[in-house]
Amino acid sequence: MKRQWIFISLSVIFFLTALTFYVNRIVFPVVVKKIAIKQAENFLQRKVEIGSIHFNWVRGFVIDKIKIYQKNSNRDVLAQAEKISFGVIFIPGLHQHHLTLPFVRIQAPSFHFIHQTNDQWNFSDLIPLAAATGNSKKPSPVAIMVGGMTLTDGKLRLDDLEPQGTSSELFDQINLKAGLSYQGITFDGSFLIPDKKGFVSLQGSYQPLNQSLKAQMTLKNIKPADYLSLVPFQLPLTLASGTINELKAQVDYTPDKISLQGDWSIKNIDVTVAKHNIKADMDLKNANIRLQNNTVDIQGQCSLANAQILTPTFSIAGQIKADVADLLIHSPEDITLKALVQADKLVVKLPDQSFQGQLSANITQARWHKDSASFEGDMVANQALIVLGDDQNIKGNLMLNNITVNKNNNQTTIHTDLNLNGLELRLPGEIFKGNLHAHDLNISLDNQNNIKLNGPLDLNNIDAVLEKTRARGSLHISSLTAVFDQNQQTLDVQTQGTWQEVHISLDQEKSLTGNVHFDIHAFYPLNNPARLQYDGSLSVEGARLEGLPSEPFKDISGTVKADGHSFHITVSSKNIKLKAEVHKNGNTVEIKDISGHYLSAVFHLNGAVDLSTRTPGLDIESDLKFKLEDLPTLLPDLKKALDPLRPSGLISVNSSIKGPGWDWKNWTSNTSAQSDVVSLAGLKFNSPNIKVRQDEGKIKEFNITSGFYGGNLNMITSVNLTDSAMPFESAFHVENVDLAKLKDDIGARDEDLRGLMALTMVANGTLKDILNIKGKGAFNIAQGYLMKKELSSLFIIPELSNFIFTDASANFTVGDQKVATDNFVLKSEGADLNGKGWVDFDHHLNFELSPQFNSDKIAESLSFKKGPSALIASAVDKYLTIHIGGTLEKPLVRTVKKPSEIIKKTGQMIKENVKEILKGIFQ
């Protein structure tokens, strides 16, 4: 029995071997190969070549060297493989036979795919055939099922004819394991892109019937921009460049939907969305990106390093991080966003401005839809720097809470709570510091660029420097409404509030403090400032101006009222009152009344201002009365110069002015001033009268007349204002001044001082260089008692005692900042003092005086030493000099004597009394 089974087994093996030999030698090479090629060509509509077909009991059916050519081509290959092997299980049935391929192995396949147009490939015609076969209403007599497929060491050449020219890409080392069934295809595959060192791996499943794909995908060194043209629908973005360094994601694909979930790292991305260009290195964590119905939906954490964002109106650069709750890109003109955004080293540039700082924004809802946009959320900007222009910038920490922005074709509206801490605003020559807070601030901007703003504002810790003025305090605006009309170029402002703890430094010494309350409505035409209109009130509590001796300003209060045609203002305090009433009639401003008083000064002004020309035309009349004692207070800058003069007296001034407002040199004016008595430096001027007349660019008259100690004072001056140096000519004359009346006011020591004085002088120079004045004059004193001088101590001559000087005269010149004379004479009955010298503008003295005795007068004397006395009297004027130096305030008098010369002249005549004479000389 055993031998029988061995025989049967050997017979079967022999039969199968013979059958295999027959099939591989006769059936497959001739019959099956021919049928397979014909059937494949009929189905594929392409030329097919098969090297050989044979059967192996282990590897199944084996097809060597198979080629499928491109449609209508006998040269270009669509697909080929070195070897395809598969197993076959055939199960007959009553209605349908079942053919199962338990395995398919493809070795070293090679494919050449060509993307021709948007949705057309060189194999697109095969897709409907496969779908039709699977969806045929009439069942196929044979149902085919593939159990599994293995593809090793494959290659794919991909040629893309869009968008411009032909690009070619090689995918190498393609390896794939797939399980095939009616439900779909499971796969595990990978391939390399050698030219770009790229790598792609996919593990998942694909359903051919609905073309759906689910897979785990890993990418390295992939450039998506190279393959966007292969996407069968239009994306709402343009990707110019970018390299996926690494991507690990779950992919879900259907013909109308793509979604990716995972982590991405993309370098050098360059993408444009809705005219917004983004360049950066991008990292995505926990990203979920879906493309469906031409809509991109994105969630995840996004980091943009070295970001550059360009829009039609501004640019952004910096390090940006965003936790995106939802970003929907429906189209380039329809985008919605919910995200938390943080930006470091942020730089935002507009055409004329820029922003730098650190920014964080909680965007609860933002949308851009065609010409409309909306935004809701919060925003914080730390260490912000906003550059407005040259030498103009804003610094601070900005916080915007509860922001709501809406934009449509007609207008843009903004509602927010604003906090700006550490505010620093710098303008040319100006600095503003403080903290700004606004609650329920509303701003609207229409399509004509008209702006409306309203809401309360608080400015705390204000510190503003405006040129030489510095202001501090806290400003609370309880209500603010501002409307800017772009077409009419007008600004309409309604505001009320308080400025508390005001401290304004006018210079290093003066400062104004107090609390200000205001309620003002102002209408300001920017192109016609003359139409500025005010209406409202202004009051100041606890006001005080420090830095002036009398502290005149305290508890200032006032009101302001205005309408389109009139303006009223009142200001009052303990020491000052001011009121003004101005009316507007066309291009003429009528000054009905500007009047008031400050200390002793009482003033009144009226007239008109013509605004029809670029330079306002003035026609003003004014009256002023004030006490000269108040001048140091009224003119504090001149206090040091005025104090030594000790001015006093009540003076009245009347003036009229006509001419261009800003060009005072071309005014036509007349001014007169009168007083009963004026005192300057202790000197009294009785009934002084001043008249000034200006016309044709010249001060034609500057005349002063006054009574002066029984005499008269007259001065006439003219000035040429058309010359920048302002040259002048002046004449001064004083006559019949009674020294007896003057002596008490000049502090003269001699109680018997008397006489009549006259002085005449003419001078010329320039006001620009007043110290280089030039002139000449003369003075004379007659019929007086000037001083009594005893000279006998010099020479022991009785006739040289008790000289009384009664007259004085001199001619003088003014120049080189000095008053000089060569012929000063001080006269008495017995002797004259002749002198020359000068006194400069700094009060320095340099004079020499020489006595000249009347020898005839001495000759009449009965002195017992008449001879020597006469001789000495005739010689002393040549050998005795009095030198005066020092200053007017502290003169230094020195007598220079030459006794040896006198002795030579007297000779033997004075031997008897030489001892006494020498004694007298050397005293």
C-alpha cells in the first residue's frame, strides 16, 4: 500500500511538472501572452508589451518586462516593471465566478505621469473606466479581488506642464505595501526626492470609489509651491516659496476636502493672501488645516520668526506668535480670525509713520469681507515707540480693552477703553509726559475722512515742556466731542472738565498755580482762522503767580462767551481786572472795548482790525494811566535797571495806531504822555510832556518838554526805522536851571550852592549800537556860588585864601564811549581852575586841573612879603597840577608840585623866608 501511494505521488508530480513545462513552453508564451496583450490594449487603449509570462508553484504567475506606452505613442512609456508576480484562486459559481489574486508583487516599477492642465493627466481617461467597471449595473461574470500588493524599488517621473513651461521631478525608491478589497486600499509607502533630499512616507487607506484618503504623513525637505498646480481646485492664496523642514500630520482627503492635523516646520515661506504678503520661518504646533469648498480653516499654535508682512498700506516685521483658535479664509476678500497674538521686536511702518515695541492682542472676533471689516478684542503694546515724523514721536505702554472696530463702505467706527501709561510725546522744541486714560471712547471716520470723537479723557501726571514754559497737573475732561469736517476743513469741539493742581513755570523764577474749570465750545475753520468762534466759560480757583515781588495774581476767575459775531471775556482777581468785547463784521473785527486795571495801571483800548488782507490792518486807539512806582512790577525784566532810578509820578498816555499788524515799523502812530510831576533818580520834572509821531517808516518826532528846577528842558529826536541799524539824531537843551533849587535833590554838601545852569548838546548814532553815540555840546553856570577853596596852605600867602568860584563853562565832545573837554574853566575873583580830560560811560574819570592866579589882585595886597608872593603867584600855574582819577562815585584827587622850579624863579628874593616857604610847599 505504501508503495502504491509513492507511485501515485510521483505520478502527480510528474504530471504537474509536465503540465508546468507545457504551460511555460507552449500555453503562456504563445496563447496567454497574446490574449493578455490584446485584452490589455483593448482596455487601456494603449500599446502594451510583455517580455514573458510563466508560472512558478512558489511565486505564482510571473510577468517579465511589461511596458504600457503613452496613449497614441509607440515610444513614450507610461508605466513599466521588471517583474510582476501574483497568485490566482478561481472559484466557479452559478451566477458569477470569483477570481482572487491573493498577492501581487511588483518589482522595480517605473511610471511617467504628465500633468497637462488643471485637472487633466496623461492617465485621466483610465479613471472613468475603472469607476465604470466597479459601478456597472450589470454584474461582471467574474468578480476579481486582490488580496494584497507589494511594490519595491519604484520610480516616478512627474512632468508638470503648468503653470509656465515644463517642470520635471523624480521620485525614487518608491516602496509600497497595500491590501486591496472592495472596501478600499490600505497602504504603507515611502519615497525619496533625490534632487531636493526630500522624503515622504504615508500609512493609511484609500477608497477608489469615492477617491477618499486617510493617512499618517511624514515630510522632510518638501517645497509645496512646486506642487500647488497639481491641486484640482483654486486655493485662496498664492504660495511663492517655502520649504517644509519636517511635517508629521494626519491627512484626510476627498475630492472636495483636504485636512491636515499635526506639527509643521516651514522655512523661508512666502505666501500672499488677500493682497497681504507674508515672509517668515513658520512653526505650527497642534495644527489643524482644512481646505473645503474653496475655504481654508486653520487652528493651532503658529510661530513666525523673522516675519515680514506687507500690505497695500503698511508693513510689519518682528517675531510673532499666534495661538489661532480659528482662521477661516473663504476667499482673498473674506477672512475671519480668532486668535491670541504676541509680537516681539515688532516694527510697523506706514508711509509717514512707524511703530516699534512689544504687542499682544486677544482677537475674539475679526473679519475682513470685501470692503468691510470688524474687530473685537483687547490689545497691549509695551515699550511702544510711534514715530510721527522728524523729531516727532510718542513713547509709552498702551492698553486697549474691549475694542470694537467696524468698517464698511461708508465709515469706520471704533469703541474702546484706552490706557496709555508712561506717555512721552516729543515734538520739535516740545515734550509732553503723562498718563492717558479714556473710558467708552468712540471714534468714527467716514469715507470722506471726516472724523468724530467723543468720550471722557483723563490725563494724569502731566509734565509738558513748551520752549521756555513747563506745565504740570492732572487734566480731567468729563465730556469731549470733536468733529473734523474734511470737506469744509473745520473742527468743532465741545469740551468741559477741570485741570487740577496746575503748575506752569514761565521761567526759572515765575510759576502759575491753581485749579482750572472750563466748559468751552469752539468752531475753528482751518482755512480761515479769522472765523474762529468760542462760546463757554473758564474759571481758575486758588490761582497764584509766584516770582514777582508783589505777588499780584491770586484767586483768578473769568468767563468766556462767543458766538459767530461777538466775543466777550472777563478776568478778575484781587489785583487785576480785565474785560473785552469784540464784534466781527465781515472781514472786520471791531474792538468795542478792551479795558481793565492792574495795580495802579488803568487802560482802555478800542478800534478795528481788517482781516481782508494776509496781514491784518490795525486802526487802534488806547488810553493808559499808571504810577511810575509800579514800573518795576509791571516790567519785571527791567527791574534791575529801573530800581536805581526810583521812578515816581502818575503819567497818562494816549496813542493811536494805524498800519499792518505784524510790521510795526510801517505803522502810522501818534502818542502823547503827560504828568504833573515825575521823579527819576531823585530829580523832579514838572509838567513833562512827551510827543511821538511815526510815519513812513520813521519816528519823525520824539519830543520831550518839561519844567526843570525853575528852568526848561527840551529834547528833540528822530529815528529812521527803514534802516536795520535804526540811526537817530537828537538835540538836548536845558536853560535857567536854578542850582539852589536843585541842590537838595542831588545831595550837594554846600548849603550856599547857587547859580543858573545851561546845557546844549547834539548827538547822533544808531539804536542798534547805542554806546557808540557821537555828539558835541557846551554847558555854562553863571552868577553863582559853586564852592569856596583855600589855597594858602600851599604857599603861605594870605592872598591865596578863601577863593569863591562863581562861574563854570566847558565845550565837550561825545565819542569812543567818552565825554571829553579841552577847555573846562572854573572861575573865581582871585584865580581860575583850567582843565581838560574825560569821563567814560562806565563812570571812569581822567582830568587835569591847573590854577591860574590873578597877579594884579595879589599886587594890590599889603602883605609884608609882596615880592615873593607876586613871583610865586605868577609861577605856580606852571608848576602845580591837580589830577582827578577814579570814578564819579569815588573820585581820587592828587596834587602834583615841583618846588625846585619855583625856587629857581624866586632866587635870592626869598632867602630870608626860605624855611617858611619850603615848609609850606612840603606840607
